[in-house]
Amino acid sequence: MRKFIWIALLAAALIVAGVLLWPALAPKAEPIRYKGSFFDVFDTYSEVIIYAQDEATAQAELNTAHQALLQYHQLYDIYHDYEGVPNLKTINDQAGIAPVAVDRRIIDMLRFAIAEDVATGGRMNIAMGSVLKLWHDHRTAGIDDPENATLPAMADLEAAAKHTDIRDVILDDTAGTVFLADPQMRLDVGAVAKGYAVERVAQDLIANGVTNAILNIGGNVRSIGTRGDGTSWRVNIQNPDLSAENQSLMTLDLNNLSLVTSGSYQRYYTVDGQPYHHIIDPDTLMPSAYTWAVSVVTEDSGLADALSTALYTLSIEDGKALLAKFPGVEALWVNLDGSLVRTDRFDALTGVTLPQ
């Protein structure tokens, strides 16, 4: 009799335990998609998508990402001053005068950029601001007054190019300062700053426990994990032919990867019927003319940004040789005639065989 009572009590206990444990064992609800969009960072439309269990968590992470991007935008701005924020413009204004004490995020970005410039053989020199400013000023004037658009004089470009020695960028980690030893040098970090900032924000989100998100900051795309249901992030590559019926060249699966494209179709102006874009070849001091666009896929968004610029200023043959130094990086080139060339493993990103 006692044995029967003990078995009955044990069974009842297991039933109660099962009921009590059920909520912990139940599958978690599928996370919900939340999106934040804004226009106030890096002078472009941007959006961040996060999957989270509740709106409060998602909104907190979206706000954190937005505020971080705003800070990077101000720190890396070469055109505007911000009260209480020594930035790249401050450094340029103090060239040849005095070192500038700056936020550590500036020094870290500059060190990254200098290292990548060395690795790419000088193809993305952030000290070329004096040359790029001439092109920027002529492009801005040409867009405002197309009938009187002009090119920078080659003599002026060559004179400016004498002030682009990256060794004159003096970084002092102990003092936390940046100094341009050449009074006529100017920094321009357009080839790397946005991608670098996107990567840093992505890493912060990951550290905060975000596992399913994607950032698209003016076309600089960085994915974290997959979508909330476990399926791949699907990201289109822009067709550089803006008159084409299909504006997407192809769609990629991007899980824990970045995509950055450089091309002549985004920022340009026209002089005597000829378009002149914003990516300048450091050898010729003129807009690069090898290809129509280059897309780079790799995990680090800063590296993808830097390499997309470097590859755009090289022939495809030289670009492939450069990429041999960067394992884990894939690239797609769009030739001037619209034909496609890609690295050996690029097709794997699409799940299909791409046309030649």
C-alpha cells in the first residue's frame, strides 16, 4: 500500500514539475522586425533594421546606433564645425600650426586608414585632401551652374599633389593629438570613414547582444547574423546604368558580411558634355576611368569601403592582384560596356551562377 502511495505521489510531483517547467521549455516567440531611418548622418539616407523580442529593446538599440553614427559623422566631418567637438576640420584648420587634441575615435580611424593605404600601395591616401578639394569645389560650382562648369587646372592639381605625403600626418597616442606637419596638407577620409564608422557601430550592437540586424548607411551595408526567422539578408547591388529597366544587377545573401560599392554614377558633374565623377586616381589626378563600378564583399565594413575605392582606381588585373593580399574578400567589377567580372568565389554569395 505504501509503495502504491509513493508512486502516486511521485507521479503527481512530476506532473506539477512538468507544468512549472513548461514556460521555460516553450520555444521563444520569433523576434519582430523594427526599422529606424534617418537623413542626418554622413549626408545620406540611412536605415537600421533590428529584430528583437519587444519594441522597447529594439528602440533602445536603434537610438544607440543612431546617436553613435551622429557622433562619428561630426568627428569625421571635414566641412563643418560643431561646438565642443574637435574634428577633422579642426585638424585641417590647424595644419602646420599646432597639434589638435581629439577623440580617440579619430586617431583609431586614421591609423586604420593609413594602414590600408600602405596595404593598397597608396590607392586610398587620406592626405590627398588638397587635390580632392579642388575637384570638390569645381564639381559643386559645376552642379550649381552647369553652363559654366570647368575642370581644375592640371597645374593646380599637380601643385596640390605636392602636399599629400601621408608621413606628414603625425599621430601622438600618448597626447591624444593629430598634427599635419605640412601647412598646405588637408585630410579627406571619404574613402574609408563611413565604412569604418558603420563597422564600429555594428560591433557595439553585437557587444550589446544584438544577433539579427542590418545597417544600410548610404549604401554601405553591414549585416549582423541573419533575419529574425533565420533566413538570409537579401541585398541588391545597384546597376550603375541608371537608365536601365532593371536597377538591380543581382541580389546577394549577406550574413555577417558587408557590401560597399564605388562607382562613377553617384557623384559627378558634366563639363562640355563629358561627366567627371568624384573618385580620383592618385597617379593621374583625374577621375579614374578603368571601370563603371566595383562592389566589395567582406566582413569588415571599413575594409570593404577602403578596398572598393582602391580597386576603382586600378585596372581589373591589378585589382585582382591586390586582392590576393586580402583573404576573405570578394569583388564584382562592372566594365564600362556593362559586362561583369568577379572574383572566383563571388558566385557563392548569390546561390546561383551569374552570367558572364
